[in-house]
Amino acid sequence: MIVDIHSLEETKEFASKVASCIKGKQIVITLDGDLGAGKTTFTKALGKALGVKSVINSPTFTILKSYKQENGEPLHHIDAYRLEGSSQDLGFEDCFDEGICVVEWSQFIEDQLPEDRLKISIEEGLDENRKITVESTGPVSQSIMEDYYD
């Protein structure tokens, strides 16, 4: 699936629609794109739509931050940027096995990610224009994509 975005508001609307499809599910979402592409903007809007009351910001230096969704389930936010070249297993499996987990710069921990995940790539265009590509890799992520179109 490809979604063309033309403004910050449309990015937030896209994240809200994704949130409505993943509420109450256990899923890993990977977000990839260049610096400034909108990965954290997407995550903030997703968290807000899931009822997170805390301020969501990039966990670049802490690598992992966890929040509580409205339903009490966790929303984990991992920024793997600083893990480039690391072969260390940091125990992210616990995050992948409960609630929703958003992983920025997922290519740096590819071998630790679950097989079934929703892969979102954000490609920058001019100004606030973005091209978002969404791909499912298993049955849960496929059902989420089907819900998106309902």
C-alpha cells in the first residue's frame, strides 16, 4: 500500500487511522526513513490516537521508552539508530511480545525483529510531502492492512 501525504495534518490523520486498526492488538511496527522524514511525528500521533497521555519524544539516547495506552496495554517506542553495528541482543523480545511496539531505524536490529510486523517506510518529498509505503509480513499485519481499507 502506498499513501501520499501532503501535510503534517495528513501524517497525523494517517497515524490515527493506523491506530484505529491496531487498537487492542499485539503488533510491531517498523518505521524507516531518513532523518527528518517524520518517524517520530507519526509515532506521536499514533500514541495520541491510542490514548497515551504522556509526551512522546524520540528515545534516541535511551533507545527505549514505554508508555501506557488508554486500554492499559504498553506502547513501546524503540529508536535503534545508535545500535548500528551492534551485534548485542538487548532483550527487545519482551517489548515485541506485549502491546504495540514501534521501532525506528529497524534495519539496525533486523535479526531481532519478529517475522510478522507492519513495515512503514517514509520517503521525503518537497516541503511536507511524503510517500509512505506500508507492507505486511504475516497474518496479524495483513489483517491490520485489511482493516485499514474497511
